[in-house]
Amino acid sequence: MAAPFKPLSAIARPLRGWVLPAALVALWWLAARQGWSASPLLVSPEAVLATGWQQLASGQLAHALAASLWRDLLGFAIGASGGLAFGAALGASRWAARLLGPSFHTLKQISLFAWIPLLSVWFGLGNAAKVAFLSLAAFFPVALNTLEGIRSVPAELLEVARVLRLTRWQRWRRMILPAASPSIFAGIHLGLIYAWLATLGAEYLLVAGPGIGNLLIDGREHFRMDQVLLGVAVVGAVGFALNWLASRLEARALAWRGRSVAGY
């Protein structure tokens, strides 16, 4: 039996998000090709692609990307783990909420980049300080969403748990964690994105080393806009990939909820 024919609108729907980027690239290519500006800041897409191929062939781009991703994922793992534990403690214990809650809600208001001078004193200016900075970037959204998710568990569920005489572990596994999981996964998603954004900030503001941030800095200092734009494109592509991966994992983990409103 032949497969049902898909209407053109259904085929084109996944491609709608690429219309604006494609139009901007076409306009960029046309502006460079027609020489609309004599400024050296306007380089052609072909020059950026050639630089990217050269960096790939030499291994420089792969080395820089691997260094940035290693810092990002390590900092995210540390910060998200701490955020999950801290948020769960505040959400589950009134004593912990009263003791630590005011300090947490005060510290979360401090700009992330305001921590850099303090971290540089504690950890120096190398990788340790960068990883600590990324951990902070992931810690606060994960901790806050975990706290809010546990606090938002309906009181009726807890009453059912008491009626059924569930143990503490059964109550957490069967009721509290499933009810709080949408908020927890939203925090993990945000933490992953914030950690990647902070990766570039850390590489810019702390001692330069291998990484995409160093690629951008070198391009700026040598006035090579093709290298700068290559770095920007790589940063955007990696951010898009991380966001897509987090969305897919979140959708799979929360498939029991059914299709969310965001899917429409």
C-alpha cells in the first residue's frame, strides 16, 4: 500500500525557521559580491568558509571547540548536580529553606560576571576559575527551578501519600519527583544554555587559552573579520545544537505528559 501523500505545507513546516537565516546569508553574499561597502569589515561568506576549512584542516578549530565544550560540560555537570541537590533540600525541608533560602535568593540577584574578580582570587585565572564560573552559571537556574518545582507539588498528592502510608522514598519517587520533573527539566535546560553562554564570557575575561573565545580574540586583534565571523557562526551552531539536544531529551523524559502546548 502506497504511503499517504503529505501536503506541501507539512513538508515545508520544519523549514520555516531557516527562511530568515537563509535570507540574511543571501543578502550578505550579495552585499559582498556587489561591493556595497569598501570597508574591510565586510568579508564575503566564501572567505569565512575558506577560513573555516583551513582551520578544520589544520585541526585548530577542532582543538578550540573541544576545549570550550570540555569546560562547558564539566562546569554544567558540577553546577547542575549542586543545583539539583540544593534546590531539592530547600524544597523538601522547611528548616533548610529558612536557614539558606534568604541567602540563596540574595545571591541569585548578583550579576554572574560580578563573580569573576572573586573567582580569580580564589581559583586563579586558568581553567579552574573558568569551570567554577560555568558551574555558577548552571547552578542558579537549576536550583531555582528545582525548588519551585518541588514547592508546586499539589497538596492533594501529599495527602494521598499519607493516606496510602507511603515511605519517604516512595513519596519522592512516585509523587514528588514526577510532579516536579517539568520544572526540574526546564531548569536543567536553562542551565545548559547559560553555561554555554558563560563559556565565551569566561574565555574573554579570564586568561586566554584554547577555546572558541580565543579564536574570536585572535581574529579581533589581527583584524581578521573572516575569523571573527567564523567564531560567531560556530558559537551559534553549537548553541543551537545544545538547545536542540536538551529539547529532545526533555521531550523524551517527559513523554508521559503527552504533547505540550509548546508543540502547537
